Amino acid sequence: IRDSINAEYGGLNIKYIGKVGTMFRKFKKCSYCVRTTFQKRAYGLRTFGHVRDEEIQKRIVKIREKKGFICDMDGVVYRGGNILEGIKYFLAWVMKENRKICFLTNSSKYTVQQLQKRFVNMGLNLPENVFYTSAHATAAFLKKQNPASSAYVIGEPALELALKEVGITLSDHDPSYVVFGEKDHYSNASMRLATNLIRRGAKFIVTNGDNWDPVEGDNIEPSCGAWSSVIERATGKSGYFIGKPNPIIMRNAVKNLDLLPKDVAMIGDRMDTDIIGAIEADIHSVLVLSGVESLETMSTRSYFPYLVVDCVGDLVPSDFRRI
């Protein structure tokens, strides 16, 4: 069996250890099993005091029974430019079981075509319709609020395209909204114009409130929430943030899957966006430790995920062998 799996998945180092034949895939940052430390320190134990191992296993089974999954990208699928271990097994299992999947990102910088190309470059061939971004959620929100509105946009072309596709007019002359998203380079001129448009009555919409994003070398860089705070301070007006943890973007992702919230699980690596967003949208949440969070940082929060695993591959049943 081991040889057949290795052949199927390109020579991955898969071993069986223990008398019960527990499946353990030996990778640097992924145990492919729910760790003993997790069983002793995870959400259930912290919330209910004494929780038997059977309760942890029941939760894993419940997540595996979901009809669809919403997955964050950075920290779940890849980190930096490197694909994370376990995602290929997870996708193979999802496809075999005819489950639905949506890759949800707070970023508004990229079109679905660009995201699809990034995945293809990592060896993951998926259709465009599995991707959903904060640009799409922002466009959907404005269309529902005021379909005949106009917007001055600070962001990349992907954000402008999403707005135009739903009929929002782009304008810097008395627009209904100032829409603020990620941008590789913010200019003083655009920030000044946005500030004064808001002072004159334009509503301030921000694609997401992420203050920072992880970059290579365990470093971070300021992100959309941090940059938009400059305009908030200058105008005295608070922006309305569309992306995670706003339940709006979660509900939109569920709607795209054509499922009910009870049939969906959210898989993410950040407590302050993925997990709390899922909780507020009444979706079961799974925290993976392959991204920015650790058991220690998780324990400082006032809320907890439904399940914690080392990586997304841990959700694959141990008896899964091949596509």
C-alpha cells in the first residue's frame, strides 16, 4: 500500500508507525495526524475541562462529513512561494468524495485568473470558479446597497474590474464611495484625494482590515487595514471593512458553494480573521498550525476554533489511499 501511494503521489515519504498502523507522513512541518499535544491542549479541553479523546475524534468525523470547505490560502495552501504539505492529499480527497471547495482570500489584489495561474504553477489545477476574493465581496456589497453608485478606487486593477463587472461606475468626481484595497504602491496624491472626497460626503469602504501580511523570512509588511487607518485618522471617519472577519464575505462564500452554513467548514490559519469570521457566520472552524498561529497564540484569545490540526492534510481520513 505504501509503495502504491508513493507512486500515486510522486514519491512522498509515507510511513506507517505503531501497532495499529497509524498513517504518518513524515514532513518538516506537518505530522498528518492530530497530535497528542493537540488532544491534550486543544479547544475542547480548554473549554469543557476534561474532554475524552473520543470527543476530539467526533469533531474530526463531523468536519470530514461536511459537504463543502472554505479554505484560506496563505498559511493553508502555501506560505510565501512554497506549497504546504498536505494540500494535495486534501484536494485529492475532496475531489474523490465530490465535496465542494472555495478558496477565500482577504486580498483584493488579484483576479481569479491570476490566482488560478498561481495554483497551476504550484501543481494545483483548479477551475477559476473556486476562488473568491474581498474584491468580489466588496462589489457584491455595493451592488446590493446602491447598484447605481460610483466609486473612487485605491487598489489594483483586480478591484476595479470586480466593481465594473457589477455596474459600479469608477469616478473621482463626487463619488458615492471611496473604496480602499491593497496596492503595491500608495501615492500621496491618491491618499489626499480620497481623504477630501470622504470629507465631502463619500462613504468609506475598505476591502479588508488586515493590518499586516506575512512575507518571506518570517517578516511582515503593512497591509490594507494599516494603510487605510491613515485616511481614517485624517478624516475622523471609520471605514467599513468587507473582508474577514466580516460575516458578509463568509456568507457570500457559502452562497457560492450553494450550500447551507451547517454543511460547510472554514479552514484557516488566523484566529483574528478566519476563525472569528467563521464563528460569527455560524460555520464550524478548523485552525491549521501551518501558518501564523500557534497553540500558544490561540490560547490568548477569548474564542476558540472547533478543531485544531497541524495542517490541512490532517483532515484526510487515514484509510484514504488513492484518487
